[in-house]
Amino acid sequence: MNSKFLGAATGLALLATVGASPAPASSAPRPVPVRALPLGAVDLTETRSTRTLQPGVTLTRIVRGADAPALAWTVEIAIPGGATSPDPDAPPTALKDRASADELTADVERVGFDARAEHVMTPAVADYAGGSLGWRVRVGRFDSQSAATAELTLLRKAGYAGSAVYTGWDGDPADRGPWRIDVLTIDPARFGGELRASYGPDLENREKTSQLAASAGATAGINAGFFVLDPKAGAPGDPAGVGVYDGRLLSEPVNGRPGLVIRDSGRRSTVARLTWEGRVVGRGASQVLDGVDRVPGLIRNCGGTADDTPTSLPLHDVTCSDHDELVAFTPDYGLQTPRGEGIEAVLNAAGRVVELRSPRGGPLPVGGSTVQATGSRVAELTALAQAGRPLRVETTLRDGKGRKVAASPTTSMLNGGPELVRDGRLHITPATDGMVQPGNPSFYYGWMHKRNPRTLAGVDAAGRTVLVTADGRSTDALGLSIPESAAVARALGLRDAVNLDGGGSTTMVVDGAVINDPSDAAGERPVGDALLILPDRS
């Protein structure tokens, strides 16, 4: 068990060892028992330990298959297009058709390596039929990462690209673990604090989850939504989907994708599919808004307007573009708005136009805001924004049934996807949410099918908000595929659940310490926002 968890666990109570002898009786409160996690063989040992962090908030650590034997390491080679590929000029990728994989296997074997082609099959989910994803090429089976890395070095000298991978990350349901999962449960019947999202001093910069928790004096917290990482995709730290903080919409939804909606500080939480409408309104006229608090022309995860390229549908980890946009900026964005061609209407705290600047970009007046226009939208904003006259931004959020979603100062909304559980049933939606990319099965393979660190959240039948992190990308914690994430959420009793940002972002902080093991080599990753549990300060 992670020493960071034990070190912070004053009053720790061992709840159960699933599949072993019952734990000794304890006077500490016990949560309602849940099913053993549906991971690996049914005979695996599973331990659960819990403690109360504050009234209404419990932390449970689940370790499954701690005594699992080590699995092999291997080298996975990137497959070039090849003479037999449908697209010989395609870039190297993890998966291709069988002919391309067989061609590469034979080529690698000719220069003295033990290569093999492996067929990758993936399970069906709610909106994707699954089946064959393609073929991968691997070299050797090794007892250690260092041995696999040494083989990779020889392969690179021979002209091949690839990576050393642990076979436990493949997602084989017969694997025996280990898995390490942390669960925060907020019971509205006893919770007197606050549950709210935080992005730090501004939207355009990233902070670590531990920094956000410390700044807010939080008891606990997890990383939250997807965000821009590459400056070429926008402002690093900007939420890549819906972001509502203290009831204010500061980032528009990726249209139709699910979000975690926290109302009344966690006393009424839901998972909802969200769309939005925005307008810039002047005297006697208005224009449709494209976005809020993001770099004009760059739509991370897509799902914007009909004129976006290459699509207006959600497309995960892709940045769509639009040369003709109208984007509003609040004081929360940062000290300077993005610079570039176009114009910008600068509004004072009273909402009146005090300046039209071109090129766009510059400081925001104290308490003020701006609206930027690019391309064909420049003429529209120029006609609308008259010096000294009021200009206001109106936004409306709607759920999947078209109903308006109201937001009070105690409302937070965080972007996510895919959906995992709906009404207590598995409901995994990668095609709807942009994780199925036509012509690129390698994306689905790496992002959905393989095991990774994951962060997920939802609400159970008792109305409790549940926040979950699963460590991964190590031999001590295999991580979860997305189907496994959904199965875990349902086993934990979640009625509705959604996947949040994972991988190197997955972080849980308790009492000022990071209690999980973030997978980035550099340690904890700075993120766009976090969901924080605050103590009762009444």
C-alpha cells in the first residue's frame, strides 16, 4: 500500500479484504459495502481501506491483485505505410492492416530480430461495434524494462521506431493486476463544506492540482477536465470543453459532449450532455458568438460551429480551425487577451465600449471585458460596437433534451468524455464523443483500448458525488481501459458516470499531499482545472 496514503491516514480503518477473511470489527463508520471490482480473475485478493476526511467525506483506497506475478516487457514497432498498405505514404503508426504488419514483421526478422504480428480486438460499447482494430508488430519478450529498452536501442540503430511497453497495459482481461484505485465520496446528507471547481489565478495558465488545492485550503481534490496543452492548439490551461466556475460560463461546451455538473456544492450532482448558445448584443442588433475565453480560430476537441474545419462534430485531441470567429473574453482569461489580426471591442466594468483596437490583443481594463473578431466577423463587430454604447454578451447552456441549464454561484461544470454509466447501466460513448477517429485506429487503441491512468466522476443512487482516480503506466498499477473504467464505476455503485482527463494528469490530493502516483516522469503535471472539496467554514 502506498506509504503516502498510510502516512496521512490518521484514524485509518481496514474495511474489507474481498475474497479473504473478514476484517476485524471496528468502531469506525463503514460505508455501504460494494461489489468486488470486475478486474482480472474473480479469485484475486482485493483490499479496501477507508477514513473520514471531514463530515460527509470519505476516502477509500482499493488495491486489487497486489500479489500478481510480473508480466513481460516487449518492444512495439511503429508500422510504416509499406508497399502493401492502402496508403503507402501514411505516417508510421501503432496499428495497420495485416498485410502491412506482416511485411514489417518479415523485414525485421530478416535483420535478426524476433518479431511477431498480433491481432488487436476491442470490445463493443454503446455506440461503437468494436471488433478488429488492426495489427501491431512486436519484438521479443523481456523480464525487465531495461532489457526491452536495450533491444529498442538496437532496433533504432537498424532504422526502426518504436517503444518499450509493459504487456500488462494491453488490457487483457485475464491479467491479475495489480490495480490501485482511490475513491472520494461526498455524502450530501452529512457534507457541510463546498465542492467546487477551480482554475487558479487565470484560465490561460496551468497549475498543479496540489497547488490549486493548497491555494483554496481544500481538504481534498482531483484533476478535472481536458485542457489545451500545446500552444499551437490555443492557450495552455484553457479548458477544452465546458467550464463553469462559481456559476459563470468561462469556456463553452464541445457541443453535445458530457460534463460533470455540480450543483449546490455537490448536493445535487449530475452528468449531462451540454450544448450552448451565445450572442453579442448591441443597440438594436446582435451577432452569434463562437466561443468564450479561448484563442480565436482554434477549437480544441472541435465540436464548434458549422463552418469549423475539418468538422463541427467532437473530435478528441484534435484542434479544429475557423478563420471567421467572434470570441468573448472575461477578466478570468488572464492579463492579456490573444494578439493577432482582427479587431477587439474593449468594454469597461459598466459594459460600455471604450476602445476598438486593431490588431487585436492587449490588457483588459479593471473589471472589464472584450470581444474579438477575426476574418469576416470583423465587419460585424465593427458595426455592432459603437464607442460609448453598451455591448453585452449573453450565453445559454442546454442539456441533451434542449432544456436550459441554470447555474447559481454554487454551480460548477467540468468537461469530460466519454460517458461511462447511465441510469446504472454501462453506457460508453466514444463515437459520439469523438474518440473514434476515421482512418486512425491507433488513436482508439492507445486512448480507449489500452490501460492508462484514469480520473472519473459521477453520482450514485443515494445522490453521493463520487470522484475516482486509478494509477497506471507502471508495473505496480496497470491502469484501466475505458471499458474497465465504466465497469469499475458501476461496481462502485455509480448511477451516472463520466470520464475526466487522465493519463499524466490523473492526480488526487488529500490534506495537502498527492496520495496517488502521477505517471509523468517529471511527477505531478500542471493542469487546466481541478475539483476541490473544501471544509465547512461556518
